[in-house]
Amino acid sequence: MASVGRATAMLASGTLVSRLLGFGKAWLLVQAIGVVSFAANAYGTATAIPNSLYALIAQGILNAILVPQIVRASVNADGGRAYINKLVTLGIVVFAGLALVATFLAPLLIALFGVPESQRELATAFAYWSLPQIFFLGLYTLLGEVLNARKSFGPFTWAPVVNNIVAIIMLGVFILAFGAFSTGHQHTEWTFGMIALLAGGATLGIAIQALVLFVFWRRVGLRFRFDFGWRGVNLGTAGKAAGWTFAMLVATQVAGLIEINVSNSAGPDFAGSFAMQNAWLIFMLPHGIIAVSIVTAYYTRMAEHAHRGATAEFRQDFSSAARSIMLLIVFSSAALIVTAYPVARVFTSDYQTLGLVLIAYLVGLVPFSLVFMAQRAFYSLGDTRTPFLFTLAQVGVVIVGVLLCFLVAPEIRAASVALVVSVASVVQAVLAFALLRRRTGGVDGGRILGSLWRFVLAGLASMAAGAGFLVILGGVGSGGFPVSGPIAAIVATAVTGVVMLVVYVGFLVILRSPDLESGLAPILNRAGGRSRAPR
């Protein structure tokens, strides 16, 4: 169990560095083109298409197939090498074909995603440079998941650091060459060089992120060779798993398409897809550092338990991971909701617009992370059909709710869409846990719920304390210190966060939470290199 703690700490540290650099990249991008501007939604929509596909790839087809299949293939005489080469070759062909088709259809995709006519030409130009990212993001996930299955977790987590460094450099060059929106450069006329530097620079970073993983393959004893002989290594099982996940992909894409169309319908003068992307980036910071790191470290173990039929050990690992996630995610959600406006002020002076969207997303952070945990549990069992079913329910709620957002005023339309997504996550989480409980005969539900009510109560207490402290600092209205500038916003956010953390931990001590110490073990390295695992 100590190895789980060390692996999670390594993953969390790599994710933290990557996310912080990602914040720097996002901040520079907002300075370059603004949050509400002519170019913002055009660029946001053009980059949303490959990024949404990547999210589905990473959380869907590849995670559903690669780790369980590679674990099963590892008993082969060659340790699974032949299987890996065949599956990766197939993946490269599929993603290359998908990227080529998507790039060819760029004008149609931009129109499909609801970009207003006045911004459509610029958005299409951005898309031609952005859509090849589909191939490199798919390749990155393919190579990285193979490394994860071999219990080499570091490279997959640290490779995005290289991507963010490249992107930051390219954005810096763009600002130096063409000026920044935040300093008065409106960028109403976009040249080929501007488009290539902004969108092409982002694609370059992602390409390097993927290709660098080949170096680490050699370190785990793998050497990639194209192998188009796709018969005979149980690819039929993987194809069956992919069928249900592809159906889930299609359903989720429909929901995402409607979300972007409705948010873009507000027009270029209001928050749209680009504001939602930046709010989502902040939302994903605690999820990526905490939930993804913990689940990734447990995932291979759970797949091994499932392969051996060790149901008790499977349930124990699931419960430990879920409680560790909730302990940290509940606090993260509470802290970010209270400090949403100061956090948004770090990015833009239009902080109320971005902050409102962020709060709406954060309502669903806890169920979102728990759904991620439940999906991985089903994938480790080799079951992709059930995640499709509870995702279909979530998609139904999203479609109905988001379409109703057409009735909402343009000023709050993007925030309304985000709130619908959060409500749908709650529905999805409840259904996912119920189905997993039925599949495994129990998920240690009593213990999980016993932990959750303590976390929620402590979180509410910390929110009250944090909100009061922000008022003491001057509040979040115009002229208040916490939103008076980026530096002041950082200071206010950090100090308020410390106050909230003290209150949160204090209440958990008062409530005698058994998870307080054990839940922190997967993130913190103990002195002397030891790590305690959650019970």
C-alpha cells in the first residue's frame, strides 16, 4: 500500500506543476485575446473541438480498454509486448484518420458548434491549426496509459509540463510581436502569422508532449514497432469494450455540442465558450491534482483485483480512494466557491462574468470527481456498458437543461449552462454508485456516506469563515481589495484559503473524522520516505 501513496504523491506533484504552468498559459492567453472579445469565442470554439475529443479519449476509450487489456495480456510469454504494439498501431491509425477528417471538415464543424457568422472565418482559420491536436493528444494518451499499466506513472503526468512551457513561450512571442488585448490591442484584423503563432504554437506544444513519451518506453523495456497484424491478440474483446465507449462518446459529444451552441448564442459581447473554458480550467485544477492522481494510482491495482476475482480487495481500494478524494475535493470546492471572484480577477478585470461561471461549475465538483472514480472502477472490471448507461442519463439532463438556457438572459447564459452541467453530475454520481453497488455486492457505502456528511459539514463551516474573512478584507464588489488587481487577488485568495483550511481541519477534528489522517496519506510523503495508506 505504501507504493500507492508514493505513486500518488509523484502524480500529484507532476500534476500540480503542470496545472500551475497551465494557469500561466491560460493567463497569458487571456491577456493576449481577452475573455469577452471578437477573437475569444472564435479561438475558444476552435480549440474546444480537439480538447473535448481528448477528454473523451482519455476518460473513455483508452482508459476503458488499455489498462485492463494490458494487465490481462501481461501473462503472455512476451509480457504483452506484441499486444501493445498491435493496439498502439491501431490507435495511431484511428487517431490519424480522425484528425485528417476533422481538419478537412473544419468549416462544417465550426458552423455546427454555433459560432456567429461574424466570427466564423476566424474560427475556421484557428481550427485548421488546432484540429491536428486530436492525433497528438490521442498518441499522448496511448503511450502514457501503456506506461501507467507498466506502473511507470511519472512520464504521463510530467509530459504536460513540457507542453505548457512551449505554449507559454509561443504566447510570449505572440504578445511581444502583436501586443496584448489587456493593454489595448483589440486585434480586430488577424493575419496568417498571428493565427499560425497562436493556434500553431499550441499544437506544437501538444506534439512535443506526446513524442517525448517514446523516450520513456525504452526505460520500461518496450520498443515500439508498427504491427498491422491485428488478429490473434484478443483485440475482439477490446473492440467490444470500445463499442459501448464509442456510444458514450457520441452521446457526450451531442451534449457538448448543444452546450457550446447555447453559450455562443449570447454573442461576442457576453461570456461564451472561451469564458467557460477558462472557468473549466480552474475547476479541473483540484480534480486533476487530487482525483486523477489518486484514481490513477489505484486503477491498475483495481484491474488486477478484478482479474483475480478478489472482490473484497477491490471494494476496499474503491472505498479508500473515494474517501481520500472526497476529503480533499470537498474542501477544494468550498474554497474555490468562496474565492471565485478573486481567482477570476487574477485572469481578467471582467471578473464577475468569469467568477459566476466558475461558481456554477464548482457546485458539481464533488460528484464530478466521484463519477470519475466510479467510471474507472467499472473499466477495471472490463465493463464499459454500464458507464454508457449512467452517462446517457447525465446527457439527457444536460440536453434538456441546456436547451432551457435559451430562455435565460445573455448576461448569465454561460453560467446557467455550467449550473445545468453540475446538476447533471449529481444525477450521474448517484446512479453510478447505485449501479456499482449492485455489480460488486456493495461499495462500503455506509463508511463512504459517514465520511461525506462530516466533510460537507466542515466545508460549510469553512465557507462561512472564508466569506466573512473576505468581507473583512473589503469584499468582492468594485473597489474591494480582493479584486483590486491580480496581485491583491492572489494575496486575498491565499490568506482566505488558509483561514478556510484551518476551520475545515478543525471541524473534522471536532467531528472525529477517521479519514483526516489516512485520507491525506496518498498525497503527502511521510518523513523517511514512508507513506501510510488509507484504511
